[in-house]
Amino acid sequence: MTAEPPAQDKEKAFRSGFSRRRILLPILIGLLAAGWLLLRDLRAPRFEPAPDGHGGFTWSDANGNGIVDPSDPADFSSTADGSGDFRRLIARDALTSVEWTWYSTGWLLLALLFTAFRDLGYIVRIRILTSKQLGWRSSFNAVMLWEFACNLAPSVVGGTAFAAFILQREGIALGRSTAIVLVTAMLDELFYIITVPLVFAFVGMAALFPPHLDEAFGGLNMMVVFWIGYAVIVAMTMAVWYAVFFRPRAIKHWTLKLFQWKPLRRWRQDIAATGHDLVLASADLKERPVSYWAKGFAATVWGWASRFLVVNCLAAAFFPVSDHMLLYARQLVMWVILLISPTPGASGFAELAFAGFFKDLLPALGLIGAVALVWRLLTYYLYVVIGVIILPRWLRRTAKPSA
């Protein structure tokens, strides 16, 4: 049996994951991306119908797609006599006429409420999965630090490497903490696997993957990219489920065999420890009743549904939303794309992806960059700030006294 790394080594690795550079770098990347979006929006022209027929521009459909694109200057031609069904606006001029109403304030407050609901759902879930071994304060700390870790790690890696350590520091045994991390991941993926076909059935592929979406991502066929990503998520979830509930020892054995190969040998010790954790987790999870899974999944639906509704509320705060279901469905597509981001917490990439995915659904002139920034404030920067505040106190509180 492979010995576990010393507690001091685990804490050292944990602390190094939250260095000042690791915290400041993604913040800087995200702010630069949001700033670029805002600047681009303020400078970009947009064409809107001229009720009096004297807008000075006509739609020429230069690209021949039969679709009026208000943000594409090539789609419109100026007229010599000042006639025309469209007028040209610059965002900086149009923003002066924007009025913030109580209706807007109500939607913004609702976005804050769903942000809180999301966190409460995750806190309730961690209480359920630990059989209430963690109190409300410890559950809050665990969830916030888990989010903090996810926001500072590349999306392709995630923050789960730190999650088991966080739970162990809160007094959860090694095998149990590993089991909880695996259950959390499986429930998250199960929610996504089930929700995608249910929501997509009400939307339709044409609206979900319009031509401009491919253009926004350098000509990539986003429908193909999405379904490949979805298939990978399904396959990985099934593989983890099989490994945990049916053949944990066999998976450990064959994985160790694979990592005897010279190019992979340097990671063999880590893989051995992971395999040991998998066996312990399997023994723990097989004993859980159906009610354990049902309650955990209900809390997962609560947290994730609230998470995606934040964007709907923010959009409605800035302008009328004609199709909330389509807006919700586009987020499901965007989530897969964000998973492959190489930047910490998808910083920078998320802001640009937001503009690409919702360009046609958020028509207010010059505001998509602002909406993306507010969205990231609630779903990213908020957890970075909370993590920076609670991490030092949490480390002191959970430190084991020296022998």
C-alpha cells in the first residue's frame, strides 16, 4: 500500500496554490478582457430602424445571408439624399439615453438572490453528503474555498485537487473526503447530462447554434464542438461511476500498470495515492441509501439551476428578454466551451465567450461588455474576494496543534 503524502507537504502544496501571483493573474486577465469588450462596444457602430424613413442608410445584405445584422456596417449602405430605413448610432451616444428603472433594479436584486440561492444549494449539498458532520459555518467555508480554488485553477484542471484537502482539514476522514469529492463531481455531471436534452427540446438547434456563433469562434463548428464535449462528459461520468461502484481495485491495478511506462513514471506515486483513495471511496459510497443520492441530487439541481438563472436576471435588468429559455440553453452550450479554457477560472476566455454566445440575444447597444463584467463580478470575482478574506482565518482555525 502506498503511503499518503505527509500532512505538511499537502498543506504546502495547498498554500502554493493560493499565492499572490496565482490570485492576481486571473483577475488581471479577466479585467483586461472585460475592458476590451467595453471599449469595443463603445466604439462599435450599430444600425437601428428609422421610423421616419430618413435614417440615411439602407440594408444591402452584403453577405447575402438574408439576415439583418445591426452590428455589421458592411450590411448597410448610405444614401445620398438622407433617406433610408436605418440610422447609424455609436454606443457612446446611445448610452446617454439609457434609463435605469425600478424594474431594472428588481432584476438586478433577483440576480443577487439567485447568486445567494446557488451558494445555499451547494452548502446544503455538502451538509447532506457529509451526513451533517459539517456545521453550517464549516460547510460555508468548504464551499467558498472550493469555489476559490476552482477560480484560481485552469478550467481543464479545476479545483477538485484541493477539495479533498479542504474537507480533511474540516475533520472528514481521508476515504470519506475523497468519496464526497467524487459524488459531487458525479452529481454535477448528472445534472448537466439530464438538463441538456430537456432544455434543448424546447429551443431547437437552429436557434441554439446560429451562424454568427461559428464566426465568433474563428469559424469553428460550435455544434460539433459542443456535442463532442457533451459525449466526453457522458463517457467520463460513466467511467467514474463504473470505477467507483464496480471495479475500483481493477482500475487502480491497471492504472498503475499504465504508469509504469517511462514517460508517465514520474506521476506514478500520485496515481497510486489516487487509486488508494478510490478504493476507500468505493467502500464508503456503496453503503449509502437511495435517500442520500436523492437529497444530494435535489440540492445539486437547486444550486445549478440558480447558477444559470443569474444571467437571465442580469440580461432582463438591462433590456427586454424575448426568450428566457433560449438564453438559458445557450449557457449550457457555453459551459462546455469554458471547460476547455487554459486560463485560471476561464478568466478572460469567459468574458469573450459571453460576448460571442449572447451577441444576438443581448441587443442593447454597447451593453454586452457591461453585462459580461457584472456577470463575472457575481460568479467569479465575488468568490476570489471571499476566498482571500476567509482563507487565512480558516487555515489557523483548522490547523492541528503541534505535537
